[in-house]
Amino acid sequence: MVEQGEIRVVRCGGSTINYRKAIFTLDSKYLLCTSGDMVKVYSTATEECVHVLQGHTNLVTGIALNPTNHLQVYSCSMDGTIKLWDFTDNILIKTFTVGYKLLALYTSKAHEGCVFVIIPKENDEALDSFQLVAVRLPKSSDQEVAATELSFVLNDVSQLPKCTSYGREGEFVASVKGLHLTVYFFRNQKTYRLSLNATPKKGANNIFTCVACHPKEDCIATGHEDGKIRLWRNFNRKKEYTHSTHHWHHSAVNDLSFTPEGTNLLSGGIESVLVQWRYGEETKKDFLPRLGAAIAHISTSPEGSLYCTSHSDNKITIIQSNLRVSAVIQGLVKGDNIKTDLMIDPRTKALVLNGKPGHLQFYSLQHDKQLYNLDIVQQEYINQSGLHQFDVVKAAFDAQGSWLATVEERKEKLADLEIQLKIWVYKDEMQSFVLNTTITSPHEDHITALCFCNTNETTMLVTTGRDGRFKAWVLGDDSDIYRESVCWSCDFVGTYHNLLATNCCFSEDGSLLAVGFEQIITIWNPNTWDLVCTFCQPPGKIKDLCFGRLSCSKYLLGTTTNSFLCCWNLLTCTLEWSVGLNVILLQLDPLSENVAAFSCAAENSDLFVFRPNEPRPVYLQKNICQGSVQRAVFTPRDVPEENCSESSQWLNRSQLYFLTRDMDLMTFSTKTEEDRLTSSSKQLLIEENVPVTPFYLLLGKHRQAKLDAENGTLAAQVQLPQGSVAIKELLQTPAHVLPSATFLCTMFVNSLLISKDGKSEVPEEAEEEMESEKEEDETSDQEMDSQHKVKPEYFVEELVPKLSKKEERDLKRVRKTDYSWLCPFYGKLP
């Protein structure tokens, strides 16, 4: 996270939710999972994220329910802290500072007052040596407490949480690493170490991958690299231990989990199949296939009614105990290499990019959830190493979001390159895109770029390829005697001196088309396909091209491989300015003249925001992330930001998102935006959350009046009625000593009534009020006499109404009368 001035670089969502095993709450209503430096709470019924537990400053590496309070959860992080949360109210209760990087977290009912964590030896991960330790959590009223009492449990353990498990409600702990299984009993403090043979026989690979302990019996289940599962018994007797072997998975077993009663064992791997083994009858198995992606983690609810699987495509599947899928929580799918650009769907304002293999994913940035997947390849994906399959490499929307163009490629080692250009049309009745035209081999080599013409009158698509051609595709009538339809066909093919076509873009009004041919930029007229002019670039091939917008539409920007950023004036056909800058990505704001340029130097990326009419940056920020930025996109805001400072004006209408080298989705947040979000999510006191009821009015706690008074803008308002002493004592009295509700109801209704004669219920206060009125009358008489004596010369008696003493007293009495009892009826009168 980088901070500079009023703009910060923050992680905006799309974090992995499959990094660690998800856990169910005791009632199975909620599912908790780690997500970057946060913990997300999802509803198992609606799949919605109901809470986000924020407070850690680094990656959250483990979560576990508090054994003594089922409404609380512990979380640990690489920032060296353990935090205790109330996940139902989204409140941070306590922070324990350990001082070590924490890689996993475990809790046990048998060990009250302490938790177990995995830490690197000497707090250095580079040593690749980790320890399991017990952390004593001190009891203190402070919110931040130092937890420095650590007890050693096991040495040389794996840093993966699934390689350590607790059995028989915390009586022993089992850990696997390499070819060794280590079991430690807490009662007698004895350690047993069991090993397997490393010699591979018949393709066997005995390396341990995961471990799970039976909750009721002394049985340990282990998974292995060759897909085998072993059940270990009598492991407290090193020479008499036994194990049985069961095999179904053809590849490594990624995770194991027993059901709460131990009647079933669940396993999963790369096959995307959940296998349910019946304990004691391992030959009987049940399967849930086609879960979509490899299973990374498995967990069960405390009562055993729900299962949960985390998948490699950043997805969590909630499964009923009868092996039926009940809910799917899909996060942002981030592969090792995003081949398409980051795009914004003009209809849904969703972020669009590569999803699971052969798909485009539509992801809502506002709600941090996936809307849907669009199957582009429309072929079954086969998970087999070395098998080349079609993959989506390019995509583009038109300005209205009615058309979508995609390019898919496949290249076998000894076969020709296969390319397909597909054009999709949006159907309102289906609320999705439907395939309209498929063009096989649109170019003889890889397609390097494609873009739509942004005008409403012309429907045109341009593609460029490494075959040295650019092609224009237009929408035409494809009617026949049976039905009316439209399809796309090639309208023009252009070349320039047999150079490779690398880029293309349309001007804002669609009157010009710029195509880059290695070092040359050509400008074409799409209506006549005449070559208008050419621009010779400084040495280096063209990397990016874009036209200016709005008042800067007469400019054309380009970047080269030799670290130059150039700007041409299209009216004079001359170079306006150029600057030496290693721009790796150029992104245009569709709602303003601003252009964002990302550069990379010294293993860090920098951001420059400028307008084409002047080379001086509007905004500059160094070191926004490590490594080079992979992709970026501007997305329009639903409501423009107001009261932005001068340095953040470029973010008032659009927001800039970018993908880092580690595939983290980041954005730029302004101080105004953060203040608004903080105020809306601030945790208020319980007494301030009391609804506006008659009790609330009697106590006089009107929040808006308080805010107005603090701001100094409190106008003359009628005060709300103050609560009587009886009402205050009633609210402060313990509930178990209060009288019956019928008696209280009568008292409460009577307190709201007003007597007919208007006399006060307290005679002493009335007598004091009458005495004060007499004193005020006497003082007013003296003031009137003094005014008659020292009357100025310019005073005009005719302009002042003359009141008798009795009328003045009546007027003062009316002014002092309390009309606040009319407040509840205000606005209800005709």
C-alpha cells in the first residue's frame, strides 16, 4: 500500500478466497474465509457477503472459531498479530501481538486460553524451517495486548495448515512433512515419528500432502502425491502401528476432512471430484463430480449438514450432506497470465477479463462478486498436462455494449495455428451474449489487436495481424426466405509495405483509423479507405496507440519499444511533443481528456496522468507497486466525486484499476472517498442505534440535534420532551425486578397524556415559576421607566405599539409556555 498526499493505492477486492480453508459457524448460517488482509463472512443461504472483518495490515493466513464463544473467531496474519472478532456485529474485540510471522492457526477445546500457530524458525521464512508453538493469550481489559508466552510443540513442520491436524478433541496433534508422520500427545508429552519408504515402486510416490484426524477414535488419515489415502492406527506404539491403503485419485490428494461424527471421510484433488469414503467400509464410496476446478481445501460444518470445498479457480462450493450443491461463492478468477485486456461492460459496468479456461468472466467491482461466466470456446476443458486447448486471447466491446468480439487460439507443436474470431450479440430476453458470427482463420498469423468503431451510425470491427494485414469487418444483412438475420463479413483488407500490423484504434468520432505497422503509424479514412497520412516514429516499434478525447481529440498518442512517448497534432500532421519514458501501458479515460501512463523502472512501477495538449503531468505517483503493471482500465463512477482536491480532480468522474505482477487488483482511492466510506461503516455505540420510539423521544436523544449543535448550525428549534426521573429509573432498573408488563404499559401511557387544565404535576415547580415571573415583571417595570427617562431625540412614539403592563405579562407568559408536546404531531396536521 502506497500513500502519497490525498491519493492512496489500495487493494480494491478480487482477493483470493481459496487461500485457506473456509470454516462454518456453529449454526451453519455463515461461512468465513480469508481474503487478502481481510476476513469475509458469507451467508450460506444467499451467498452474499454480509460482513468484512478489516484490521490486519498483511496477508491473513488462518482463521478459527473461539472454542469458548461460538460468536467469535480468531484470525492470524503475516503482520504478527492474532485478532479476536465478533463476526455477527463486525467488531474487533482484541488484538494479540505475537511478534512473529504467523502462517497457520489452530484452536482446541482441550487447551483453553491458548491457540496454536506455525511460525518460521528465527522468524525467517528463507530458512524453510517452521515450528508449531502454543501461544498463551493473556487476559486483559486492554484492546491491544502483547502475547509473548510461547511454548514449543513440534519442530520441522510444514507451513501448510492442511499438513497439521488435531485429534480426539485436542488430545494429540499429527503433522506430516516429506515422508514422515509425527504425532505428539499432550498428556504424556511423548512424540512418535513414523516414516514411509522413499523408493518408488510401480509409480508410487509416498510423499505426504495432507493429514486429518478422526474426531472420536485414534485414527489418522493421510493423503499422498500418488493419489493414495492411508489410515493409520496404533500409532502410539511405534513398533505395532498399522495402516491401510485406499486408492481412487489419479493425482495428488489435495485435502482430507472427517465429518464431525467421523462416519465419513472426504477427499479431493485435481479431478474436480469430491469423494466421500464411508469410515469402516472404505470400499463404499460416493462421488460428486464436475465441480469445475481442482479442489484445494475441504471443510465440514459442526453439525455435519454442510460441506465446503475451495477450488483453484477462486471459488467456494457449499454442498449438502447428500452431495448436492446448495451454493457457489465465486471470486475473481486470476490465472497466471491474463491475456485479454481489462474491459468494462458498458451495460453492467462489470469488469471483464479471462476467467476459467475458455471463458470470460463478468465481475462486479461494486459488490466484489462474479456476475456470470461467458463460455467462449464452448468445448469441454480437459485437465491434462501437455494438452493444448483453445484459449481466449483478445476481446473487445462496442460503445453500447451490444456487440462483443473475441479471438481464440490453439497451437499444437506439429500443427498449424488455429484461430477463430467470434462476434457475439447481446439478447435482452436472455440477458446474455449469444454467438452471431464465427470466422475461422481471419488472419494467417496471430491477431495482435482488435477494436470497434465507437460511433452510433457505423458498426465496424477492425483486426490487425502478424501477417501484415488489417481487416475491416462490417455488419450486413443475411436474410433468406425463412428468417431475417445479420452477420459480419470482411469489407476491406489493408497493408503497408509488408510490415507487421501491431496496433489499431479509432478516433472519438470514428472519422479516422490509426494502424501501427512496426515503426510507422498510418492514418486511414474508414469511409473511403484512403491513406490520409503517415507518421514516422523514432527508432523502435509501436507498442500502444490512442486518440485524445473531448478537447484533445486532435491529438494522437503513441509509445515505442525504445522508451519514447510521443504526441502528434492531427491538424498540422506534426509532432507536438515527445518525452523519453519507458511506458509499459497507456490507458485513456473515456470521460475526460486524461491519459494514464504506467512506466517501470528499478523493479517498481510509476504512474503519470497527463493531458495530450501539454506534456506536464496532472498527477505523478512513484512506486505504486512492485514489478510492472500488467493491465489497467478506467471505469466510470456511478456518482461523480465532489469536493476533490486539485491533485485528485482526475479521479472525480472515473476510477483507475490495474493488475500487478502478482495478479492483485488495485485501485486509487481519494481521501474524500475514504472519509465517506469510513463514516458509513463506522461502528456506533449501542445506545446511538436505538430506534426512534417514544422512549427515545422521552430520553431526548435526538442525534441530528447533537450533530447540528456540534457544527454550530443549531437553529432555534422546539426542544424534545425530556424524560422524567421515573422513566430514567425504569430504564436503569434490572429486568428481573421490574413489575408486570401490563402495569408498566399503564404507567407509560399515562406519562404521555397531558392534563386538560394545563397545570403542572409538580406544584413546587409551579410556585417557583410564578415567583420568577413576579421578579421579571418588577424588573421589566423598572426597565420601562428608565426607557421613558432616557429616550433619544430621534425616537418616534407613533411607531412603537403601546402595551399595558398586564398585556406585557401575558405576552411573556405565552413566550415561556412549553409547546414541545406538539412535536410528535408535527407534519400530521392537514
